[in-house]
Amino acid sequence: MSHPSPSRVQLTRAERHAFRAAIIRPGVRCVDCGQPATVADHVIPIAEGGSNDPITNGQPMCEPCHNIKTQAEAQRAQARRR
């Protein structure tokens, strides 16, 4: 399955802000570790065909867990390019 390249799939600042505002609220916790969430994550990255719908493709994460997930996504992207 082919996915759009990240450089061709760009969200506007307003879209990013609305996505984050819909997910990050006081008291919300990281879906992975339960710590306070500070990052609004796309479950399926936009670059892999995910939507920008916070209800169907959004989840709250803490920064350390999000960094681990992002690193794994970057490795998948690198493998697709090979």
C-alpha cells in the first residue's frame, strides 16, 4: 500500500491546534503509561493515511511515550523507502 509522503501531507496551524484542543484537556492521561498527557497523537500518522479526525484517529500521550512511537514510525517510513 502506498502512502503519501510527509512533505505532501501538511496540516495547517489551525488544523493542528483544533486537533490538539479536542484531545488535550485538564486531567487527561497518556494512553500508554497513564501519566498526564501533553501531546495529541494521530493513532495512524497522516503520512501513513490516517485522518485528522480527533475522535477516530486521536489519542492523548505524554511526551516520552510519544517520542518512542514517533521513532518507530520514522523507522517504518525509512524501511518503506528502501
